[in-house]
Amino acid sequence: MGTADSTGEAARLAELLSTLKERSGLSYGALGKRLHLSASTLHRYCNGDAVPADFAPLNRFARLCRASPEELVEVHRRWILADAAREHRGKGGGGADVVPAADSGTPADTPVARDAPDAPDAPDTPDAPDTPDAPDTPRPRRRLVLAATAGVVAVAAVGALLVGRLGGEGAGAGAGAGEAAGAARGPVASSPAAGSGSPSPSGSASGEPSAPPSDSGTPSASPGRSAEGKPAAPAPTGVPFHASVRAHAWENQCSQRYLVDREPDAVRPPPVEQDAPAWVAAMGAVSADEQVVEVTLQGKGSETVVLQALHVRVVRTGEPLAWTDYGTGVGCGGGVALRAFDVDLDQGAPAARAADGQRPFPYKISESDPEMFRVTAHTGGRDVSWYLEVEWSSGERQGVFRVDDRGRPFRTSASDGRPAYDYPPGASEWSEHQPG
């Protein structure tokens, strides 16, 4: 994609895509027609000339080429690295303006420097005889302004000293509050630093992440002091990895169904997979029977992050929604079923269980070694709102990261016995679902 730092990752992705395409025996035109993409666009993907901004087209491409579960994961991993390399290339020189901005932010020093040598200024400028009267008139005003400024500075200095002394007495509480606010949706382990003596709601769900910071009995001193009591550099804050969540990942175009509280003539035609979030939001839809969530985690920098566990948290559960069931497609045929982690929402305490040979937690991630987790949650008789939690640790830091649908819980409801409709290819309206 232009520069050496991005070409390598894009080329590795293109190599795998090209292999899948050749093995499928389908032409670019045939693939493009099924994927609703132009043949030239697919050709650029397989040549490494372009990397899509979204993974959905490559996901559908790989499935259409009958990629194995391991190959699908590898396609996703190589796309993440190629996309990250492109972003790094686009950030070049972004911080160059910070230094001049800081240098130009000290205009207050200029008038003070001019006013201090007022006496020697007169002999230094003998070559300008026609201008001495001009500076003489505004000088009293300038001195008044400078005097007023000096008074304000003195008051500010006194206020700063008082605030500093008062702040020093409450430094422990202030540091804890700052950390908790700065890691609002990141490391829950920082919550006990506020001195509450009890873990936060999300930290207490798993119990373990919030325990180590309180072992010393003085959590408020740990952010700013080393073990010897000497001032230490500020500890890193926030979650040490990037997270990407696809709340509506499909097995194929025909696999997903949604419950919508509308009559068929008021429901839009079904979307393609990458447009599902917008369609769901517009229709107020809820995943029917099953919901597939893909979570991609990639470290920030070279430090290694250990992902210790994956938990399921249920917000509420109730009777299934009495809405109408709408399918996203008809006649797609069988696809590759990926159930990396399976969640039975009908259980009293749902858990994410490794399935189909998937290795259970823990995992390790870094900037160059991301991981993608595919979670399939299903229910046969309930309406469940839920989210995921990932326990992580990096060095001496640890915490819990919440995975949800843009700040809201995921929601999945059973559809058994509800009226069902499909939208056949080439149709202009919804028609009743035909079983089988």
C-alpha cells in the first residue's frame, strides 16, 4: 500500500487471500457477484494493492472460498496487522506542532523583560531621535498594567501555596479518585485506590482482579511512591490494549434472524452483514435465538498482556419477546460454523466454554500478536441482556475490561412460536417463512 512498513503486512494478507481464491476455482467476477463487490476490487485485495477498512468483506470472501476455521482466524489476524500498519503510516509527523505551540505560549515574559531595563534603553537607541516621545506616553499605562499583573500573579501564587498545602494533606484520596476516573472503562483494579475498602461492582463480579492493589493497606500511596518511599514515575494508566467488537457477526448471509416489533410492510429489506448494526438500530431489532460476537484484542506497544479469563455477565432476563421473526437471507446453503466460545444463556450462571477444539484461557497478546475471540450466545426460552468481561494483567497492573455493544448490553431473545418472515432473493417484500 505504498510504503515499506505497510507493504509487508498487506502482502502477507494478499498471499492468503489469493491462495483461498485459487483453491475455490471461482473467478473474480463470480466471487464479486456473490459478494456484491466489483471484480477489480477483489483483484486489488488479492494483489495487496488495497486493504479494506472493514473486515466484513474479507470475512464473507473467505467463507465463500470455504476457508477452514483456522484459515478464517488467520485471515482476520493478517487483516488486523495490515490495517494497523496502514494507520501507523498515516500518523507520520502528527506531533511536530507541539514544540512551537509551547514556545509561543510565553508572551507574558516579553513585557517584563522590556520593562526591567527601562533606564539603559534610552542610551541604547540614539539613532531614533524622532521616536522618544512615542514610548514616553504609553509607559505609565504599561507600568500600571504590569503592576496589576504582578498583583494578580502574587495573589495566584499565594492561592497556589494554600491549595498545594491543602492538596498535600489529601493527596492520597485525590490520587485514587483521579485513577478511578481515568480508567472508567478500563482497569477496575484502580477502583480500590479510592480508599472505599470494597471492590467496584464490575471488579467484584470476578473477585480476584481488585484484590492485589489492597494488600499493602495503603493503596493511595502506591501510584506516586516506590517501594523505598521515594517519588516514582507515574504508573501507566488505562487498558494496555485496543479492542474491536462486532456485535452482529454472522455465520453467513442466511444464518441470522432478528425479532422486530413491526409489521412486515414497516420493516426494511434485510441488510448485508457490515450494515447490520445500522439496520438493527433503525428497526429496534433484537437477535433471535442466537447472537455471534467477535472480539479482537491487540496490545499497545511491545508489552505483553495476559488475558486471564472471559466471563459472561447477565444484566436481566425475562420472558421471550412477543415480536415478529425476520430472516436475513434465503438459500445460502451450508457454511463454516465457528463456535470458538459457546454461551448457553438459559443456564442459571452462563459461562463462556471453549468449543470445537478452541484452546481455553489464558491467552497472551501484544501489538504484533493480536487475538480474535468468537463468542456464540444462544437461548431457547428467554429474553436475556448480557455482556462479557475480560480479566487482564500486564506487569504489576491488572483489571477487568467490559465488552458490550457500544456501551449497551447485548440482547438475545428466543423466537419459538413467533410469526416468521423471509426476504427471498429478487423479492420486493417480506413473505411468510417456509420451514425446511
